[in-house]
Amino acid sequence: MNLPLGFAYATTYAGIRAVEKDDLALIVTGLPATAAGVFTQNRVQAAPVRLGRRHLHSSKGLIGAVVINAGNANCATRTGDAVALTTCKSAAKLLRLPVNQVVPSSTGVIGVELDVRKITDALPRLVAGLNPDGFEQASRAIMTTDLVPKTAFAEVKLRRGTVRIAGMTKGSGMIQPLMATTLGYVMTDANIPAAPLRAMLKRGVERSYNRISVDGDTSTNDTLLLLANGASGVRPDPKEMPMMEAAITDVMESLAQQIARDGEGATKFITITITGAPSNEGAAKMARAIANSPLVKTAIAGSDPNWGRILSAAGNAGVAFDPARTDIHMQGVAVCKSGLAAPFSEQELKKKLDAPDCDIRVAVKGKGKGEARFWTCDLTEGYIRINASYRT
Amino acid sequence: MNLPLGFAYATTYAGIRAVEKDDLALIVTGLPATAAGVFTQNRVQAAPVRLGRRHLHSSKGLIGAVVINAGNANCATRTGDAVALTTCKSAAKLLRLPVNQVVPSSTGVIGVELDVRKITDALPRLVAGLNPDGFEQASRAIMTTDLVPKTAFAEVKLRRGTVRIAGMTKGSGMIQPLMATTLGYVMTDANIPAAPLRAMLKRGVERSYNRISVDGDTSTNDTLLLLANGASGVRPDPKEMPMMEAAITDVMESLAQQIARDGEGATKFITITITGAPSNEGAAKMARAIANSPLVKTAIAGSDPNWGRILSAAGNAGVAFDPARTDIHMQGVAVCKSGLAAPFSEQELKKKLDAPDCDIRVAVKGKGKGEARFWTCDLTEGYIRINASYRT
């Protein structure tokens, strides 16, 4: 897959995380890109989130560089704001950009001071090492408890030429993004003005990052940036914008799914589909309640077709629906018909549930037309092991 | 501790659960008791919950007997309503009570038909075996994944004499009661009219059962009943009602705490106290968000003083507060002052966190006076083991 033109990447180990593994990434676009961002809804927001949001606003959505560190969230620290600002200033000076065209991102532990000199010392070698092919390495440098890097690509053939989209993201715990996820960067070389770009991001997030959860926790650092630098020289015409948006949404959906699939301790990827709810919002609430139920997630871990937990979790969503008109399918097998046990072979279904992909469908047979899809993962002893000892 | 006068209990193994262990309990009061009940808020409600609510209403809050089975929730089954009604009819006939003075309760697996003959066959020997001292045995018969029976007692000395209160409850998973818990029964021999009894229960639940969570799941069968049979011959005078209410609330608070302490797989009991929130409701929301955060619960399991997760979880509650004016204490040790890391010995605090009781205090220093206490438990690999194989 071809990368979007006009972007370059660099990574290094700056000594921020204990293990010697790249922990600092720089994404630069030669032509300043129009940018749209969504950030965490957590009341506690990390310094780089606050500064990134200000920069996007004051630069009128024009961004030249993103500096991302892993290993420290730069959140709830004495020097957080200064660290974020110094990072941007330092990168801006080296790249000859206005300070507000740099967005900082951080991910890692909360409440530990981040030594900004580790970043400023590393930035010159990052700038010197910028490489259009460094995308894959950058996607690795932003990982924390992730087991695999998460990337997605698309090409869109428009009338005036081809444009490319590439996205990278990280995250496997503290995942219940609301308007954003832990960190995600989607680059395209299409030429798209800031206003439609923002609208695309907003709608796309609703169908991707806002439809996954690992543990129901929303991080203090969630950031998703969409950058369009126009380096392809191709501007989608108005009729082509829906196609462009679909491709960008597909990339975001793939990234979001990869996060759920790589959920901390996960052994199974779960797709939840709701139909017949009173509204799409109601369907999403029901899907989220099922996705966040530890009882459903542990049942899937144990390949237990315990549909009663699915029905009960849906009932906790605060959405009006009639359980007696509800069907549930697991792996395509009807387990509940009109709110009652359907006849199925428990042994055969248990075997089907041993697969790495689990499909849960909840259909309410009523007047409602609300639908939603949602992705999550099972809950295993691995999640406990990872999170009982994250800092130590 | 003396039991309330005028109540009798009986238990037996009716063959409802696989393991041969009492699974059917009968509570009877000689004098019909005024009764107040709160039930699950889940949209999916078990047949006994629906019938119990109707009986409480149609009998105008006068109850003579409660029949409780463990091992089957009698929820989402074809015959559920008939099973619940036949249970009440059968008990009513043996006890010579109107049918609507019997309340049924069920707990266990959802979606499996409950053979009512197991109950009707057992009821005659239960009635024959009624015993004023059977309280402790009844508290064991209603257990499912509980490791220990949960009971609490109080005596209140009133001007006209002494009254007694005794409560039993069960539950250790699928626990986030809202208005009720999985099953709970509080008996008193005081003479209290139905209306004030209902008010007492409503306020008391707010401070007890609605302040605990194990896994954030609300069951389909949650029921809490408060029965006052007046067998002591003592009616609290209006001035004594607050004292009476305080004693009943204390019993409910103790029962609720015992549920959190016996949370599935739990090794630690966690008390969360919030002060300085915009309102008591806001404080409760913040406490609940912390109590339901898998990241906080796993950190406590690992004795990790990871206060950043506590702050982040509080930030997810949707309550306005200033993180920069927030202090956090763990085990009495200041770990976060004004939103920043406080100096503390990580090693010493880790040792303190190995204790079976964990205390988390979050103080917002602002104009708010909202306070809440909330109880939960840690999240361990034991929870996963129990719930990945509950049915098998």
C-alpha cells in the first residue's frame, strides 16, 4: 500500500520509558495540513491534550508537525503545561514552523513528572532522521501495552487523480473512547478544507472509535488527529466527498477494531450488532452495555453461550425495549428467541465460541429501526495480570 | 444477638441447584408484617420480581411469607410467571394466607426452565420444619457464588420496650444494585406502619445497597424486602422513628458491605470516600466511577498506589470538579495534593495496600459540600475464573 505523499516520520528512544524501545515519534508534513482533532471527554485532561486543542484552534486547523511520546502521559504533573509547550516550541524552531502548528501527544503513566530535556535533546536527531518511509516505525514508537502496531491504509481513485490515506493508532487498555481514543493519527494527501475535514472526522469517529471498548475506562490523553496536506495535488470535487469520507471512515474503523482486538489480555475479538432498537443512539447504548459487561466478557472468554448475561446487560442500558420480543444469536446460532431459550447444541456452540472472533447479534422485533455495531474483546486473567503490575 | 420475635424460617435441598446444598428457604411471620420492597431497575425483570411487586401492591404492603430459591433465576423462561404464581399459591394454601401475602424470590442462572414441582414438593416439609431459630440456615440457603453467609443484627431500646432487627442478604457478582441488591431480607419485630416503612427503606437503600458495586452489572432479580411484624408489641413513637431508621439503615449498610467484601474473586475490601463534590449525587457518581474502574480495581489487587487511575476514573464520572484542587489519600497516606503527585514512600504504601481493607479518599477543595461513601472490592484473576465457567 502506498503511503500518502508529503509526510515524513522519525522515531527514537529518548529514555522516557524504562525499556529501551522507541518512545518518541515525530510526524511532519512538508505542506502544512488542514487538521481536525477530537480529544478525551474525561474531566481530567493531560497537558498535551489541552495545548493541542488550543493550537488546533489558534492555527485555524493548520498543522505542520505532531510530537508523540510514549511512557509518560504528562498528566497531573507540576510541569505538565511547560513540558508540552517547550516540546512544541523546540520542534517548531527546528522545523521553522509557527508554534501553534505543532500538536503534542503523550501516553503512559499519569502523575509522574516528564523530563522535557529528554524530548528536546532528542528532537534534533528526530528532525535529522525524518523519512517518508518511517510510518511503520512511528506506529511502533507510540505503543504502550499494545502487543502489535495498529495501522490501516486506503487509496481513493478520484476523477482528478488518486489520493492515499494512512492511519496509525495505539491503545489496548483504559479504552472506552468517547469522541476519541487513546492516540490515533490519520494522514491523507488529499486536499480537503478544514471545515469539511472536521465534519468527516466527527461523523467517522461516531462509527469507529466511539464504538469500541476494552474496559470502559476513558483515558486522560485520548487524541485522534486527521491531517490532510494536499500533497497529491488532488482535491475531491463535492460529489466525491462522500467517497472520500467513506475511505477515511473505513481506515478509522479498521484502526478502532485493531484496538479492541489487541485489548489487554484479550484472546477474542467480539462484534456486537443491535437491530430494532428505538433509535440508533439506543442501539449504541445497548451494544455498549453488553460490551462493558464483565459477565458477558468473561463468559466469552470461557466459550460459555450464556445468553442470559447478554439479555441482562442489554436490560441495564436504560433503553426501553421488550425482552419478550428479543432474539439473540451467537456465532450465527439462535440462542434466545422472543426472550426465551432457543433449542441449540451447547456443545457445538461452545466449540464455535473457541474461535478468535465472536459474533453477538441482538434483534428486537418491534417498530424500532435503531441499529449499531460495537467492538470489544473478552476479559481474561491476562487483563488482571497486566493491570495489577503496570507500574512495577 | 436476639432475633426479632414472631418470625420462623425453614430450608431444604429441593434439587434446584446441581450441588446438594439447601436451595429453598421459607420465611414466615405469624402476624402479617407491614412490608416495603425495592426491586431491580433492569429492563429485563425476572418473573418473581414482577409478581412480588404486584403482591406488595395489591396486599397494600402486608406480607406473611417469602419463598426464596437459589440455583435458578426463573428469568427469561417460558413458564416463569406460572412458576412464580404456583409457588405463591402453594405456600399460601399451606400457610392459610391470601396468595398476595406471599412474595417469591429467585436467584441463579437466567434462561433455564425452573421445574415448579421441585418447589411444591418441598414446601410441605418446609412448612412442617419452620423454626424461629432457622435464620442462619436460611441465610446460607440463598447463597449462590457467595463464599460466606451475610447477616446483620441490631437491637433498639425504645421507651415502650426493645425491638430487634435481623437482616440476611446474598450476592457477590452481577453487583451494582440500583435501588436494591440481588436478594436481601430485613426483619424487625417493631410495629411500623407501611408508609413510614417504605420511606425508611427508600432512604436506607440510598445509603447502603446503592453504594456498593462488584462488577457494575445489575441483576434481573434484585430484591430487598423490609418486614415489620410488630411481634414485640412495641411501636416507636414519632420521636423515636429516626433512631429506628438509623438502626435499620445500619443493618442494611452492614449487609451491603458484606456483599462488596465477598465480591467474586475479591481479596480486598475497598471503601471510597468523596468530599467537596458539587452535590451528594455528584459525589456518589464520582465514587461509583472509581469503584467501577477495572484499572483502579486491578491496581488495588496488585497493591499499586497508582493514584493517576483514581483521578482519571473520577474524571469519567461526568461531574464538574477541578482536578487541580483535588487531594487523594490511600490508606491515610497523601498520594496526590492539588492534582499533583505528593511525596510518599512507594514501598511503604505498597506494604500498607497489602492489607485486606483499602481506604481511598478523594477530597475536592472547592465550594462544594457533596459527600458520598461507596464500597467495592478489588478485581482479581479469581473473578475471571469464577465467571468464565459459572454454568459449566
